[in-house]
Amino acid sequence: MKTKILTVFLFFISMFVFSQHKFLKYPEFNKNDLSKTKSTIKEDAHAEILYSSISNLIINGQLETKVFKRIKIYNKEKSSQYLDVEIPLYEGNGEKESVSGLKAVTYNLDNDKVVTSKVEKDAKFRSKEQKNRFIQKFTFPNVKDGSIIEYQYQVNSPFLQLLDKTYLEFDIPVIYEEYIFDFPKFFGYNYNFQGGLMPKYKEDQAQMMYGQDYYSLRLGFENVPPFKAENFMKNERNYITSVRPELNSTNYNNIFKSYATSWDDIRDKLKEYDDFGGQLSKKSLARNVLSQDILSMTLPKEKANKILKFVQSTYTWDGNVGLFTGDGIKSLIDTKIGNSAEINLYLIMLMREAGLNVSPMIMNTVNRGILNIAFPTIGAPNYVVACLEDNGNYYLYDATSKFSLPNLLPPRAYNYNAILLKDKKAEILQINNFIESKTYLNVDAKLNDDTTFEGNFKDRDTKTFAILAYDEYVDNKQDYEKKYKERYTFNFNNYKSEVVNDNEFQTSFDFNTDGFVDGVGGKLIFNPLLFLYRQNHEFNQTEERKYPIEFLSPYETVKKVTITIPDNYKFENLPKSKKFKTEDEGIIYSYVVSTEGNKITVETSVKIDSDNFPKEYYPAFKQIFDAITQLEGQLVTLVKK
């Protein structure tokens, strides 16, 4: 939530860095850019930012943010994220942000002539995303390989305390970009910088503007390569270079006022907000809701677990994430549907009504980026869960997912930093997913005389993996089945996805397929893992690892394949069993082969004991998974009796 500053002031102390570079000088359109066929920074780039300018100016008590972008499209199919533009807007406390001067055009070259296609009014529309938050959108017309798209607009805002975060790296190269923030000198702003990109041009100085003393931060970047994401990153934006100013003080007419806040201050403010603390104070909404069986329980954890299950089974999350309620908890009770704050704040209310010591814990979801605990602000966190304190231990609860458990939150909530809002203080905590998730891949197959295989396959997930699988299945059942058809390209039938063993999710099917057996000189040769064998693995990065290795949770993947061979064959050669692990047992692997009569069973297990590892661990992962791939490539040889 943004906070409006009613009067314009300023104080700022900084070093002076001067540059002769000219900022805010939009280049004229260059026809030759339409003839470009590839980027000079990265030849295989699907698009390239030719020019980008983000300019923030505080004047007359308003924040004016001017945006100008010109982007070259080399491959339209791979550039869809740049062809649809979204402008986030906020409104609250009777004030709102607005857009002006919006112009957007597509340039193409036709018979050596520049043809322009403007974004018309009917292609611009505004939608409400959440309470107080709106998105203005538009889509570029007539885009082709080789087109240039260009747009500019200004956002006018009365909200001066926390500016939007601006990202300075992208998945495409940038020829030139600049970031500017000009504000009256009686304001004092902190700059929350993140990432390692350094500007080529920088001005950080006081100067006269608009007839008064201003302070100016101006950053210019040239020939910026694309940010290269690595496998096993929760959110690459945690590492992309960005800047976000936040007001910390004003000094107007020698009257100093600090806007620096602590998490204790944030806790106090949230208590006063109608759509957070105001909702929690409506205790009557939680009365006479829980059964006497639940209320009579004496063990806090047992009681909390039952209340979690009650909320999960009674109310449904609408998919909207937010720190604040939308239509309110009364609407949740009436409709049985609500956003994440409504569901989890009501969970807190019911637990408190049952006599439990429960507090809200606020955080950022993974998609929003890691919460910066060094810069407390009410506009940063976007998620809340329930935290039970019992005998000095904390237990976390989130009822938005039907599969979540005590201390097992949905993956979106595990984002390192969190703030616990206790009765008398705020406490900074770090949360990680310590609960191991498991995937069991089970194949029971029969090798027929005609060298085809028939059998049954089961894919069962537990804990965090079950949450993900269930949510993906419920979101789109057809797409979920399509994923299996794309992964396993042979024919299968009796496909079924279902909840098993209470909080586990399983997909199964029957199959009949050929192509897994080679006949050589009267012998039959095949990999006993059948379609579970993978020739490649994802730890294949050749460059030095730059960022930590992040997983959704500690995990174990178990493959078990049992094959019955024809009675007139016997085993001539069998794979060799083997086990290995890292010194600290962070990674443990086993490959075990056994036979009984005309059956062979191969069981493998990969066990990872943490949800994150430092980047220095990457060579160990690569070495072990290279060995796994080689080991699992072993073959069985059958000969006739």
C-alpha cells in the first residue's frame, strides 16, 4: 500500500559525481534500425532495447514518471512479453494515479518506406487486478520479424514515499538506457540498489531546477548484455540490477521530519488499516463457527491443525495474492471464496477465538522478490500467513492451498525473509522449507514375446510437490494431461489423476509400447529403467555458476521399475548396483538391481537434503548427475534358455 505525502519537502546528503553525458535526449527514429537483422551485443537475441528512459520528477507535490522505450524485434514469436505492455496504477485514500500522453506505434519497412501502425484507442484498456490496484494495457499491432516498437507515457502520482522498483537488466540486450530521479532538495531519499550492473554515466548532485534547489540522480548504461538466468533459481529478479527510492526524511523551513520506519512501526500501522488490523478486530465473525470438538482440544498444535483443515475444506482461494483484504472477511464467509489475505487472516481469527497464541507473519511471495528487511516499508510485503507460538517454537499455517500442512506452506511463500507481527513487537525471521518432498515413479511392466512392453505407470508426489501438482491439475486438467502426453510419447490409456493417501497426488496410466528393445544375434538388450531413463540432466551449465542453487524443498526422487521377462528367456548380463554421496551427505544416490525368477527390479534414489546450496556446490551437483546419467544407462541382456 502506498502512502501519500501531503506536502513537498526535502533533505539529502550525498557525494557529487559529475558527467558530461547528456541525459533525457531522446534519439530521432533511425530508418536504418529497421534493416538490422541481429544484435551486435548478442547475435542470437530475439529482441533488443534500442533506447530506454525512465525519468522520475517530483514537482508541485506530484510524482511524474515519464517512460520512453524503443525496441527492435528480431523474432516475434520469442518476444511476446514485449508486445503487450502493462502500466501498474494505484489508488487509495481518495487519491489515484493516472496515465497521460500515451503514444505507441509499430514501425515496419515496406519497399524501403517506413510504415507506421499506431495503437488505437480501442486497443487500450484498463483492468482491476486487486483492491486499489489497476493495470492499463495495450498491445502493439502489425508486429513482424524486423519491426520496431516504440511507446511513451507519463504516470502522474500523488504517492511520494515509495517509488516503483525499476529493473535495469532484461533477457534481451540494451544499447542504451537511463534512469533519472529529480526531486526538491528538502526531500531525503534512500536508494535501494540491487545487482551488479555499473553505470557508464552517473550524475549524483545538487542543481537549480524549476526555480529552486533540486537533487538529481542520473544513471546511464550502454551495451548491456542480457541477464542470463540459471537453472534452479526461484526468481531471477532477486539478482537482476534494480533501483527503488524510498523517502526517509524531509527538512522544510528548518523543520526536520523523519519518515524512516522500523518493522515495529509497520506493525503498528497495519493494526490501524481497515483491510488488515481492522479485519482482525472483527472478532464476532469468528464466534460460534468452530465445533465443540475442536474447541475442547487441549494440545495447541492439534487444535491448530484441525482449524487449518476446517478453513481449507470450507473456503476457497480465488488466486489473488495480497497483504490486504479485498471485499473483506464478511464477504469470504458469505461467498466461501476470497483472496489470500482474507483466508489467512480469518484463519488467524479462528485460531485466536480457540485460545491459541497466533500472530500474522508477513512476507513477499517468490514472484515479488526477496523482502528487503533493511528497508522497512508497508508497501513491500504482499503476503500473510498464520504463525502459532507454542512452547517457544513457531508453526506456520496457510489455508490457501488444500494440500498445505502445519509448517508446510505453498512454494510461493518460501522466500527467505519474513516479519512476525507479535502483540508488542515485530520480529525478523528467515523461513526455509525443511520438509522433504518425494516423487515416486513406479513402473510394473511385462516384456512380451514380440518385444513390446505392457504395464502400468504411477507418478506419486508428496508434500510441496503434491501442492504444486494438485494446483496445476485443478487449474487446467487438459493441460495437465497434455504434459504427460508430451513427456511420454508412446500410447497409453486409463489415464487418471487423483488425490491418494490424504495429502498426496498421483497420476497413473496403462501402456503398451515398443521401441525399448534391441535384438542383436538372438539376444534382447534394453535399459531396465525403460522410459524413466534420461540421457541428459539439468546440471549442464558449462560457465561458472554465479548464483545460489535453489530448490522448492529438500527432496527425494525414487524410481522403481519391475519387469517380468518371457519364460523362455534368462538373464545373461545385469547392471551393477552402486551407491555414492557427497562428504556432507548433501546429495545421496543409490542404484540397486535385484532379480527373482524371471523378474528384474531396478530401484534408484536421488536425495537432496536442503532447499538451497551455495553456488560453490554446483560442480558437485554436475559431477554426481553426470555419474547418475552414466550409471542409469546400463543395459540388461537376455538370451534364450
